[in-house]
Amino acid sequence: MSLIVFPVILYLLSAFLIALLWKKYKKISSIACFSFSVLTLISVILLGRYVFENGKIIYFIGGWEIPIGIALMVDPLSFVFLLVLNFILPIICWFSISYMEKYVKSSYFYILFSLVSAGLNGILISMDFFNIYVFLEISSISSYILVAFGLKTEQLEASLKYTILGFIGSTFILVAIGLILGKTGTLNIADFTSVAVEMNKIQLWFILGLFISGFALKTALFPFHFWLPDAHSLAPSPVSAILSGLFIKITGFYPLIRIVTNIFIMFPESKFIMMALGLASMIFGALMAIDQIDIKRTYAYSSISQIGYCALALGIGGYYGYLGAILHFVFHSLSKSLLFLNSGAIEYKYGTTKIDDLKGLNDKMPYTTATGSIGMFSVAGVPPFGCFWSKIIIIIAAVKSHFYGIAFICVIVSIITLGYFLKLQRKIFYSKVENSEVNENGFNILMPMVLLSIFIFLSGIIFSPNIKFYVDKAVEIMENFSYFQIMEK
Amino acid sequence: MIVYIAISIMFFVGIYGMMVKKNIIKMIIGVNIIGYAVNLFFIVIGYKNGGIPPILISGMGIKEFVEKAVNPLPQALVLTSIVIDLSIICFLASLSIRIYEKYGTFDLEKIRRLKG
Amino acid sequence: MNKGMSEIVKNISKIVSPFIIIFGISIIFYGHLTPGGGFPGGVIIAASFVLLLLAYGREKVLSKLSLYKSDILHDIGAIMFLSVALIGFSGGIFFLNFFDKGKLFSLWSGGNLLFSNIAIGLKIGTSLFLGITLLSMIRIVYKKNKIEFYEKEEDIK
């Protein structure tokens, strides 16, 4: 039962120990960070047994009960997010053991990496508004510093834009938390939900609007997306993999799920807002990604498009809508991390990521092209890889709720996605090779990518009732649960 | 009531400084002012008319203390928020030094090499 | 340029700064009874060191408290705070306050709070001092778009 605090504690311990003892030794700090992340994965797997026996775990810090103290909670919905997060993080850490060798002060990278991971884990286990805000800030500030890590010219400008826009988002969330404290006098989510049914409707609309704007700025939905292409395309590759695969979903999409389905249950109109934002970012991301010069910028715009799919599915609602949102989150995290690690492997050997300078990678680096192709086909929605299943479920959900136009737009955007990925494959991987003496990548860079691609392949094929049973419980939380029920016990 | 109007005027002054000014240093000062306005808003929420500071002096009963004292919970939240804003300003200041080294200017209209 | 301010300023700051440090320490230690605690106390201790930095110049202050030592103190403060949280596990729950709470209004009546206040005071004091000292060691060479560090390797070690 006290296993619930272990993810946060282990990553904080790793950050502080590396800072104190091993700041000068690059090899030891990288291996220490990797071993702490594997320990966290083991503790989360052990935690899963408790969650599926008892339904949910609620833990009071220091022994103080709910209206007075701070509480932590893990239920099947947040367990799905925890498992995906802690599965991808050791893989990224393994990749960066050999990628970060060319940076001079790479032990600082592992300190910041551990802090980002601690913050992301903390958001998923907390049941208190201000707790969510503090962990959000820990991970956000560490990611602002990580984007500017290489100190090249363009990275500094991208980090400046990202910092200012991220600060505005955090300020909106903080003002909303202040309004909640002023009106109801409590900061606990369960307590607020039971008191909020008696409040004035206009005040609740204002708080809901501030929350959606703040979290949509962290998720990069359509009118709030301006920081994403620069920050994700110019950061070092493991940092891009964390940001685009995990960060925008856990700091932005998970709180939006909680707000729309569990907390503000008296406003069914909030689903139309999510549908509108999701539709706009889907179309915009796909159209902007067609004609880019740089590989990583294409992947960044494609992230905006796929996050639009998730928001659209959340807005449609019903059993199939919620199932599609969760499944699309899981498969897209795996695929997008694989794609960004792949571009890091290409950059490690060639030194550049512009399309015009890379030709004919298939002859010299067969394993890199194989994993890259699997990643691209997976995001585009080709069977039997992962995202095909989630896109089919989203289209079924749209048809069942009589939104035929939206289903048609989903299919068109999917075809456009396949189009620009095929263009990338034709130009980079399968073209004629020029004179170059580049060899295949080493073991430490290849094995994480191979592991991820095997997992995507298998999880697409073994889409069997067993996995569906576990996700079933998570979807039931989104449909039927509201925090009101905790206070009744 | 007047305090809330003053807080919103300070917030808009900070937004004006952040959006309109062309120097990086003036933009950072705008960001700072927004942080001050939000912290002040938090403290004003917990105020009670004619209240005493929430410190228990020996010789005062508990019931009378709870009725008269100002709410201490927002004050603890403001401490955390001040430290978070401090670290963002510190990072932005050192970032602007590095930008001056690479771009040669503090003018925001010339720091625009990324397009599309 | 590195020699500091005039004689009057040097003498007075030499007399005043130990009192500022003791005032900051008392705010940290009595954080559970009077206003204050870890954060303001740490800022006051850092402010006294910055006063010495302004009056005497950088080399003299860094010879007493080098950047290397303050870096280690900073990390010890962080680990101390985490271990205060973990020790609560011995009572069964995370962060449990299991120390014996003595008489009301005395120094020992807070339990856990005393140690966490000291840990945070250490951390904030050293990190503000490090931040201001490092930012003052930079010199922007105008018209050549270069930045230089004063005495790079001596103090950072």
C-alpha cells in the first residue's frame, strides 16, 4: 500500500544522489539513472496487483483524513497511464547512454531527466489541485532547461518561446485554483465536486474556461500550439521523445480527461468544446506537415494532428469514444517515441536531419530503416500495427453517434498522414545511395528501438480480450465515476 | 473590492509589458509583474475583516482564535508559488545572456531565424 | 575593479553581517511558532552573504566559502529533506510526524517540522548565493558579442 509513493521517491533520490556524488563521472551517472528507472517499473508492476484486486487505492499522507489532509489515489485509469509512462522511460534512458556522450556535461542531463520523470509520475497519483500544480511545474521547468541543452543558436530561441508560453498556461491554472479556494475553501478534488453542485453556474463556467485554456496550452491543441514545432524539432533527440511521446499527454490530456468526465459532470457542453479543438488541430497538423524540409519538424506537426484525434474521441463520448481515446494515447506514445529515437539514431551517424542531405539509408543501415518504417506505418494507421485499431474504434464511435461528417474527415486526415510518411520513406530510406562510408549503429542505440518496435508489432496482433478486459475497467471509470462518490463513504 | 480592481490593473500592466515591448529584459520584467499579481490575489482571498495574524499567543482561547484569525492556508501556497516564479526568472535571465552572445542583440524582432 | 567599496562600507558590513546571519537562523529554528520558516530564513542568510560580496569584492568572499563547498551543502539539504519524509515510514505512513511533542510553545514541540525547516533553509540559502555569484562572474564584451568568465577554473575547481 505504501508502494504508491515509490515512483516519485525513487526518481527524486536518483536526481539528488547523482548531483551529490557522481557529477563528474559520466558513465556511472548514466548507469545509475537507468537502474533507478528499471526499479520504478518493477514497483509499478507490483502496485498493479493491488489496484486490480481492490478497485482503487486511497492513501492519506501523514495520517490526516480527507478534508484536512492531502490524499493520493490510484485507480485503473491512472494505472494505465502510469504503466505506459514507466515502460517507455527506461528505454529512452538506455538510448541516451550512448547518444549523450558527445555532450560535455552530460551528467546534468540525467539529473534533469530524473526530475522530469518524478514530476510526471507525481501528476498521476495526486488527488489535490495544488499537488497537481506543483508536480506540473517541477516537470515543466526541467523541460524548459532540457530543450536548450545543446546551446546551439536555434535551440535558445525555441526554448525562449516555449518558456514564455508555458508560463502563461501555468498562470491560468493557478488563477483557477485560487478561485476554487476562494469560493469553496477546500482544495481536495472529491470535496470540491460534492460542494460544486450548489454553486452559481456562471462562476463555474469561468473556472472551467480557465482550466481548459491552461491545460490546452500544455497539450498544444489548435489555437494554443505555437510553441510545439520549434521546441520539439530542435531539442536533442531523447528530450524530443520524452516531450512528444509522454509530456504533452500526461500534463495536458490526463487532466483534461479528469475535468471533462469526473469533476465537472454538470456541464455536458464541455464535450463540444473538446470536439471543436480536436477537429481543428487534426486538420491543421496534417496540412502543415506535408511540405516540411526537416524530419523532426514533420514528426512534431504530426504530433499535433494525433493529439487532435485523442481530443476528438474524448469529445464524442460513449463507450467507444472513451475506449478509442485511451487506446490511441497508448499506441501513439509508443510509436512517436520510436520515431524520435530513430531520428536520433540517424543524426548520430550523419550529423543532420534535413531531408535533402540524407539519401539511401537502406543499404548501409538496414536495422534503422526497418524500425523507422514500422514506426511510420504504425502512426499512419496501417494494419496490423497499433494505431489502426484505435482509429477504427474512433471512426465507429463517430458513426454510432450520427456524426457522419466527422468520420469522413477522420478518414481523409488518415490518408494525408499516410501520404507524408510515404514521402519521407521514399526520399530518405529507399532512394539511391551516394558515396558514403557510414556503418550501422551500435548495440546501445539499436536495442531500445528494436524492443519498442517488437512491442508495437505484438500488441497490435495480440489485441485479444485479455488486454481489452483491463482497459475496460479504465473506460468504466471515465463513464460512471465521479469524485462525489469518495466523499459518500 | 478596491483591492481586486488594483490586482487586475497590475495583471494587465504585466501583460502589456510582456506582449508589446521589444526588448527581452523588459519582457522578463513583465513576466515578473504577472507573478506578483497572482500571488497578491491568493493572499487577499484569505482575508477577514478585522482579523489578527494566525499566530497563537499563550493565554488566548482556541474558539476566539478561530473566529478572529485570518486564513493561513493561502499563505502557505503563496510561498511555493514565489519560489517557482523565482526559478523561471532566473532561467530566463541566463537564457537572455546566451542569446546576446549568439545573436548580438537584445531586440526581439531580430531574433527570428525559425520560420514555418 | 575587483577591490570593493570604500573603508567605511567595509567596516560597517563587517560588524553587521554576523547579526544578520543569527537573525536568519532564529527565523528558521522557530518556524513552527512565529512567522517564517525555511524559505524566508534561507533568503535572509543568502542576503547577508551578498552584502559581503558587494562590500569586499568577489575574490575575498569566494576564498572563505568557495563555490564547491556551497554546491555540496546544497545537495546535503535536498537529501536531508527527502530522508525526513522517508523516516516517517518507520511509523507506518509516509511523512508521519512521530517525534515526541513536548510542552507547548517550546523549541521541540514541532516534531518533524524542525528538521524540514533546517533542510529547506540550507538549500534555499546556498542556491540563491550560487545564483547571484555565478551571474556576477560574467562579463559581456560589447561590440565583439562575446562573453567571458572571470577566473574560470580557480573557484569552480
